Amino acid sequence: MLIAALLVDSGNIHCQDDNNSSKKRVIENLSHHLAVNTEVISEDEIFQALLERERLGSTGLGKGVAIPHARIPGLSHTLATMMTLSSPINYDTADKQPVDIVFGLLVPEDDSEHHLEHLSRLVTMFRDPQICQSIRKTTNADKMFDLLLAIDDD
């Protein structure tokens, strides 16, 4: 599935978010943004699922990017949100670089195949330094969505 399609629209993109002083706060904000799009699971349940996954190992990809994700029982379809942070934060990444791009992903518990496909596509995209540079320069959700559509077309 294409990245822009995971996000559905620009309403799930939050640019230059300045309310993220820690990894925990980022996960709280992601949980809030993701909960807006489902009635199956509460914001707190999303938060706990993302924290539980994080305890297994950091979802910090490196080079300033993190992809917090979790598999959720009862969820019927994938939910996603993306944030760029106004100030990078420590996210316990292997390369020790602070994170300023965060892509949150929730997938149905029984959909491991798509979960891995989504993660693979995201990792491939975020490993491209030019794409990350373009994302960091974009400060408007509509323009970010257009950028992601263009990346998907390549």
C-alpha cells in the first residue's frame, strides 16, 4: 500500500508539532492522533500498545526517524499518522541521533503480512536522505500529503 494511502488525507499529518519534549510525549500525541480515527480502541489503549511494543526494542529507525507501531486486536484496517517535530528529541535510536520525523502505525492483530509490508515501505522511504530532507522542509500538512503522493508515484 502506498504511504499517502495509509494516511488517507492531510488531516493525519501534523507538521512542526511543538508539544513533544520526550519520547513518551511523542507516543501520547501519536495515540491521540490515531484514536481520532477509530472507535474500536481508546487513546489510552493505543498508548499502552505503542509503549508495550517500544519495550521490546526502540522503533527509532535512525537518521532522525522513528516508526512507532503496534498490532491491535479488533482493528479492521490499518491506521496511520505522521508528525514532524519542531525540536528533535532523544528516542533511543541505534545511531543516537535525535528524532524529528515520526510515523505512527496501527495494524489489525491478524494482519502480519500487511504490517511487514507497510514497515518495509516506510523504512525504504525514510532511508532516502533526499526524501527526509524534503519532509523536514515541508511545514504544511496539505503540502506534505502532496509530497508523499509524489513519492508514492516514483
